[in-house]
Amino acid sequence: MAVVPHGLIILAGPAGVGKSTLCDRLVAEAPQFERVVTATTRPPRPNEVNGRDYHFLSEAEFDLRQQAGEFLEWACVHRKYRYGTLKSAVLGRLPETNLVMNIDVQGVRSIRAAAAQIPLLQRCLVTIFIAPDSLDVLRERLEGRGPLPAEELARRMQSAELELADRFSYDYIIHSSTKEQDFRALLDYWAQAQARLGGT
Ligand SMILES: Nc1ncnc2c1ncn2[C@@H]1O[C@H](COP(=O)(O)OP(=O)(O)OP(=O)(O)O)[C@@H](O)[C@H]1O
């Protein structure tokens, strides 16, 4: 029987659209999926475990690994902490398991650029954009998670419009509906992607 190579699903889309919800459910219900463990200079919270929740790096370690070209992508969030995806966190796990991660559209662009130089990554990459039905629906989901300062909400909504413009560069688009339908769409797209990964 032919062995289908593992895949890396990248879920992207505007803040609040439902990326984490889908990612969490995929990892919980599809045992052959692991979440990519990303790196951060943010200090661990009391319940967080190094290597499970994040690879917690000091500023100096992050610098060194950045200079050594060990990141697929990285970004500084709110000019405070750096977050990034180490090549080893993806390429080291792909021989064992399928991977899923959620990331912003800028991160996807960086990963695509890195994948152009890394044939294994290029072969296994499956990009899925989650698009809200409308900007009003997105606003409702953002507000539904808890109070958000008006300025922050406006900033996220403005970014969302720019991010949505990227959606046609993705392998698949999930037009977000109910949580259940979004998850079904994700599984359908994964089945299609697997056929492609397996070369059938
Ligand atoms: N299909 C859906 N229908 C209705 N509500 C949803 C749906 N998917 C997710 N939600 C809700 O919308 C809110 C935002 O979802 P989630 O945190 O998964 O978004 P996200 O894209 O990961 O956001 P961020 O980029 O900020 O991390 C949550 O309250 C979640 O329960």
C-alpha cells in the first residue's frame, strides 16, 4: 500500500474568524494531527509547559536562532515579544505526524517564501483561508469573545479587510458558517489535499 506523506495544514484568516476553534478540534478529534509548537520570548504563564505550549526562548536565544536562519517565520507582537516558527518544530515532526498551525496572513507569506527553498515543506504545505460571511459576522465573533477596547476592535476590523484580499492565494477557502459546517469543510479539504499529497 502506498504511504501518503504527512501534511502541514496552515489555517489563516482575520483575528476572531475561528482559526483556533478549528485547530483545537482537529487536534482533539483527528489523532494523526499535532499542533506546531511555536517559539516565543514571552515568559511562560504558570500552567504552560516548555515544548508543549511554546518553545520559550530568552531574547538572546531568539536572536541567535534568528541569526542562524532557524526560523521559517517570526514577528514581533505589539513591539514587545517575538513569536516565531522554528524550522525544527515543523521539519522535525513531519516524518512522524500531520501538523496544523494557525497564523496570520503575513506569517503565511513568510512560510511560503521559506518553502520555496525547502522541497519537503513545499510538498506538504496545505494552506486554508477562513473567510467570514461578512465583516459584521467577524465583528460579532470578536466581540463575543469578551470586551475589547473600541480602538483595538477598529484596528482588527481594518486589518481584516486587508487580510481578506489575500484569500485567493490559498489552496482552499472555508466560507465560515456554523462551527460544525466549518469543521466538515476542513475535513473535506484535508481529504482532497491528502489525495494530492499522495500523488493520486
Ligand atoms: N463557525 C463559527 N460560528 C460562530 N462562532 C464561531 C465560529 N467559529 C468560531 N467562533 C467563535 O468566534 C470566536 C473567535 O474564534 P477563535 O478564537 O477560534 O478565532 P481565531 O481566528 O483563532 O482568533 P485569533 O486570530 O484572535 O486568535 C470564539 O468565541 C469562537 O467560539
